[in-house]
Amino acid sequence: MESNSRSVRTYRSGDEQAIQAVFETVFGRKRSLAEWRWRFQSPPSGPGMLHVLENEDGIVGHIAHIAFPTWVDGQRLVAGQGGDTMMLPACRGKGGMRQLVDASLAEHTYDLRLNFPSDMARPLFVRYGAGVVVEALPSWVRRNSLTRPLPAFAAPLARAVLAAGRFAADRPRPRVAVEALDELGTELDELAAASASFARCIRIRDASYLRWRWLAQPDARWEIRAARAGDGRLTGISVLGLEAGAHGRTGWINDLLAPDRATLRALLVDAVARLVAQGAGSVRCHYLDPRPWARRVFMRSGFLPSGEEHPFIVRALSPAAGDGPEQPGSWYLTRSDTEPWPSLTEI
């Protein structure tokens, strides 16, 4: 290969070690091969589409897309979730990212693409035609205890305000029952089918997806909860986890799927109770829902916007996708849809 030349090709068996080395350099985290294989080789819809950029020194850049069945205006289409877009620092600013984007768009097999690029990469993705910024995924937080030191005179008042807020948010207690979901089967597929009516665009969270996304993830533990009607029918789910940080444990509601106000509120109240019982000082949830009552349910359940948002870009790639994916107010998204995906060690 000539000096300073660069070329893009698709992934070949044996590239993973070099890809992992680039990942560690760019993101500062060592990722296990088990996690890499889980994410890119074993999704329910098949292995991801990976492109690498190489020069005379080997692999220096990378972009990946994973196929996820997605409801778009009631049609079952395929969205390519972009992620792991990375370039070694010494190779940036030389057109390599554009080469990766162009190659992935030229060889795609999807109806639309979606990703959550960094602040630095976002304008480049837009410039290179990978999509348009549609809106942002909001972050919600409910605080159960003080997570940072306060002056002695202010702490008692802050604790009293938190206690009053907890009391108001949890009452009256929801009537919808929530319990552990021990078996992922056809009832989840039925709920996923019904979710086509929740938004114009929503990932299909069926049993195979949830089993792979949450139960098969290496080095992580998640709890899936089920909301049930009086007759035992599954009406909603949540996925809960914990994260250890400098200020103690944070609870995460990583996924939510609820058809109505009562179910959503029951799942939120249950999640807070479960996570606080495990030592969470606050509970966070990334959640975007176009249904107008969803925001009110979050606030009624003690959650407030954290001020943190995650802009995402989308591009329709086939006539079947129409204009829905690129329109604000079309998407239902949770932390499950984001990238990079969390990998929490059991605590």
C-alpha cells in the first residue's frame, strides 16, 4: 500500500483485535471480546455491517451499523443503528470519516439509519449526508437523597423538600400491578406489535430483542419488570439497573414500554421503589415519547428534566420509510436506543 494512502473495506474475520485497539485509544476504555461479539456478531437480525479504514499501518478508523426491526407508520421496516464511529487521533482531519460514511451509505441494506453522534462528530455526519438532526432524547431524574454535600444550614431544608416530593409523587399508589418478568415469550411479542401505535417510529422491542439486549449482555445485570392488568395480561415493561459513581449509586430505567398513563406511572413508581431499595440516591431515565400525556406522567411521578439531552440524526433510505423518520415528534426512544450502550458491572 502506498504511503499515506487510505482505503475502506468491510470487516474480515481477524479484524476485531485491531478494532478493539482503536476503540481503547479513542474512548479510553478496554472492551472485552465477549462484549464486542455480543454487540456486533449476535444481534437478533444478524451480524452488524462493519467498515474499517486502513492505511499502511493497519486499521485506523471504523464505523458500524446494526439492523433493528422498527415500526415506521405501522410498517415493519429495518433501521440501521450507527455506532462505534472512530478514528485514531493522528489520522483525523484527512477525509477518513467521510470515506467511512460514504462506504456505509453505499452498501446499506436498511430503510433508514439512526445514530447519536458526539458533539464533535454531529456536524460532520450532517455534512456528509448521513442524516439530519431531528430532535434530542431528554434525560429525566428523580432524586431520593442528597447526592452532593450542602452547607449545614441548607441540608435539613433540602432533605425536607425531597421527603415531601417523594410523598406526593408516590400517592395515590398505582393500581396496576408490577412484578418481575421471568420468562420472555409471546406476550412480549404481542406488546411489541401493539407498540406500533405509540409513535410513528419505534424500535420493535419483542422477546428476541429484549433477550439479546438485556439478558445476553456480558458483564452486566439487568432486571426486567412487567406491568399486568387485572386478568394477568402483560401491559408494559421496564428494564432497571444500577451504576456506581463518585457520589454513590444511581438507578437507571433503561427501557420503558407502556400503552397508557396508568401503566407508565405504575412502572415509574415501581422502578423508583426497587432501585432506591438497592441504594440508589437518584433514578434517571432517558425517555422521548410523542404522546402528550407522557411528560405529565413523569412529572407527576416525581421526575424532572435534568437538562441533559442527546441529539440524534436520522436519514430515510428507502421510499417505504417516507418522511416520518426525519420529522420532529415522530420518535419513541429510550436509553436502549442510544450508543454507546452502557455495560454495568454487577454491584
